[in-house]
Amino acid sequence: MEDAPVWFISLACLGAVYVAALCARPLAYLALCLRRPKDLLRCYGSWAVVTGPTSGLGRSMAMELARRGLNLVLLDLDAANLQETSAAIKALHAVKVKTVVLDLSLVATPQGDEAIRRLREAMEGLDLGLLVNNAAVNTPGAVYLHEADIERFVRMIRINLWGLTEVTAAVLPRMLERGRGAIVNVGSGSTVAVPSFPLYTVYSSTKKYVAQFSRSLYVEYKSKGIDVQYQVPFYVHTRMLSSAVKAKLRPWFVATADEYTRTAARWIGNGPLCVPGAAQKLQWCLTGFVPDWAHDWYRIRLHLQHRAVTRAGRRAAVTPGDGSSPRGQVITVGNSGGPKVMAG
Ligand SMILES: NC(=O)c1ccc[n+]([C@@H]2O[C@H](COP(=O)([O-])OP(=O)(O)OC[C@H]3O[C@@H](n4cnc5c(N)ncnc54)[C@H](OP(=O)(O)O)[C@@H]3O)[C@@H](O)[C@H]2O)c1
């Protein structure tokens, strides 16, 4: 080694630094995996706000938090669904539940402002420790941008991005007052595992916003006692996945909502980013080995298949001869009522 030329030693050092940098991330993540889950009640407070708690991951997360003894403020767009969810939680767990009707697509309108005012009122005087921004929609999906009604994309943006921002801004002052809290923003595997998500472009772009929003808030509020985390589900069995897509997925890669949220709740407060669940982590890890061009090639092919299924479903859903859709008419893809296709 003593006789080795300088260029060789320099290259070896550079290589060693590169390998160390590559290993640092997974090792830091592994260290986080080994951490004990936080006692949410003791670390943050006795109340949690959950958006979109009436189905899928949100419902499951609300149940999990109630199981851990947290009281809940549930926020969703349908009063009857909220009542049903609240009753189901109280039947199983001895916690208090408040409900606030808020259609997130109406934020920054007079009705939305009124609902945000009711949310602030509902949080008054509570020992509020946790916010789970879970609500989102993924329709229109499996469409080219020019194919769907732009108003529906605007609605998606309002719910997934604008609504989440307003709810967070409404909750933060409560946490700042007490100098502690945790915010969980539910994202999507499309933002961390693949370089593109064609035909679900607007959905994955809204989630990319949530990723950046979360990471910057993490840095902004860390010193103020507030932990912000971006949680990334890959495939989870909920209403958001169509049965056609579920049938194509490998079952061991698809978690149930309860499996997912049990792990997700254990991660709260541990780091800025988490992909809960071993199978989901494995998918994340494996996608890292695939070059971007291969991802792009595969994604557009897969999502064009989704598009074909969606269009076929829509055609089948229109009864011939009812006057509403003459034979051969092109049905607008992406309008509500048709079969839903996934967006991870
Ligand atoms: N399932 C997956 O494989 C998967 C993968 C990646 C990411 N995610 C993310 O996980 C989160 C939960 O999704 P999910 O699979 O559980 O979907 P879901 O079953 O469709 O649940 C969505 C929830 O959001 C609520 N919501 C929809 N529009 C709303 C609005 N305008 N205002 C207020 N609430 C509204 C829904 O209320 P209603 O029931 O009243 O409509 C429902 O409670 C989302 O952020 C999604 O992007 C899911």
C-alpha cells in the first residue's frame, strides 16, 4: 500500500466515501426501525384529529389511535358517515369523539372557511397532540391530462393539497401553544419509489407536494417540539384500489388497512419519512435497483392497461338504447360513477 501511487489512493478514498454515503441512509433508517414506538398520549397529548376517517386507512388509523387511548376529532365530508364511524369507535373503545363536517374540496370558499372555523371551535381547549392528514382522492385516474374534465383535477388538487395545507395551518397553533405535537401526512409510494407515475400525473403530483411540504415542516417545527412525518403507503386494500388492479397484484405485496395502520402508528414521531410494513419496505428497496428508464417503460404500459380497463368498464356501464349513450359514442374517461383504478 505504501508503494501505491497517489492516484490509486485518491481513487480508493473516493470510493470509500461513496460507499459510506450509500450505506449511511439505510443504516440511519435501520436505526429508526429499531427505536421503540412513542407513547402518543404521553409524548404529544390526549386528542388527535384525523381527516378522512370514514373508510380505508383513515378509519383504521382512527380505530388504532382510539385503541391507544386517544380521543378523536374526526373530519370528513359526510355527516352520516361520520356519525356511523364515531359510533363504531365508541362501541369498541372508551374514548371521546367529536365530529366536524368538512368537504376539503371547498377550502378557501365561504363554506370551507365556515367549516375550518368549526374545526377551530371543536379543538378549543383540547390537549391536542396529533394530526393525521389522511383524506385524499385519486380520481380522475388512468387518464391522459387532456382527457378528463379539468374541474375534477382542480377538485383533486383542492382536497389532496390545498385542504391538507389549510387543516395543518388550523391545527398548528394549538400544538405550538403547548410546545409539542405530531403531524402525519399520508403520501403515496408513487413519490418515493418511481421516477414517474404517468396517467395519474395530477394525483402523484399532489402527493409530491405533500412530501416536500412534510419535509420542510419537519425542519421548520422540529425545534418547536412538533414532529412532522410523511408516511408512504404502497398498495393497501381499500376502496382506492379497483378490484381489477387488486386481482393483478401479488397478494403478499398488498397490506390490509389494519395491518398497515398498526405499523404506521408505531412509527409516528420517528423520523421525517416512513414506509410502514416489511412487505412495503421490501417493495421500496427493490424498486431502488431498477433504472429510471425501465420504471418509465413499465409504468406507462401498466397504466395504459388500467386506462383500457377503465374505458371498457365505462362502456359496459352505459346501457345501450337508453338514449344517453348512442352505440359507438366515446365515453369521457374520468367522470364519476365508473370503475375506479388504483393510484399508489
Ligand atoms: N389504498 C392504497 O393503496 C393507497 C396507496 C397510496 C396512498 N394512499 C393514501 O392513503 C390515504 C387514504 O386512502 P384510502 O386508500 O384509505 O382511500 P379511501 O378508502 O377512499 O378513503 C379516503 C377518505 O377520504 C375522505 N374524503 C374524500 N374526499 C373528501 C373530501 N372532499 N373532504 C373530506 N374527506 C374526504 C373519504 O370520505 P368518504 O368516505 O366520505 O368519501 C374517506 O374517508 C390517501 O391519502 C391516499 O392517497 C392509499
